[in-house]
Amino acid sequence: VQLVESGGGLVQAGDSLRLSCAASGSTSSINAMGWYRQAPGNQRELVARITGASGTTNYADSVKGRFTISRDNAKNTMSLQMNSLKVEDAAVYYCKAEGRSGYYRVDYWGQGTQVTVSS
């Protein structure tokens, strides 16, 4: 499975941005997908996650009410709509897909896309 993120950029606080993740390869093995972010000096953290079958979502407390995760299983894409961006949202955002290879769970990661938020 290959994941490619897009949509990052430089915005001002209060602006909106939409990130996209396109999956290719053995996409039928993918179950849940999610967005993670990592700011300099910080650990990578979960931003939002969405399951495959039911589309159940969960969010980090810091983004609840501002970010919305969605996916299009037919197109093998996932998006993250980010509204009311804050300076502290600045980070490299990564797309992750939870798949399977035989009996084993395999996590796939994209290369990341930079989100910069100026005050």
C-alpha cells in the first residue's frame, strides 16, 4: 500500500485547510485510516481516525469541533478538513492506513505534508 498526502501549506490562524490522502496498491487490505501529526520536538500524535466498514470516527480532544475526517472507500481516499486553525496545529501531518498481510497487522504511512499556521 502506498499513501500520498497533499494539501498542506501556509495559512493564518483562523483559516481552513483540507488535507487529502490517496491510497494505492493492495487497498483491499486496508481497514481503518487516520491522520497523525508531529511538531518539532514532539512525538507523533493521533489527530483523527476513521474505521473502514462503519466509518466510526474519533478525534484528539485538541481538534474536536474544528477538524473533520472523511473517506471515500470507492476512490481509496481520505481527507481531513481543518477549520479554525491555530498556531499550535502547525506540524507535519501524516496519513496512516491500518492493513493486514496474512495474519499480521501492517501499518502504512505516507511521507507527510507540512502545515504551517502563522499568527
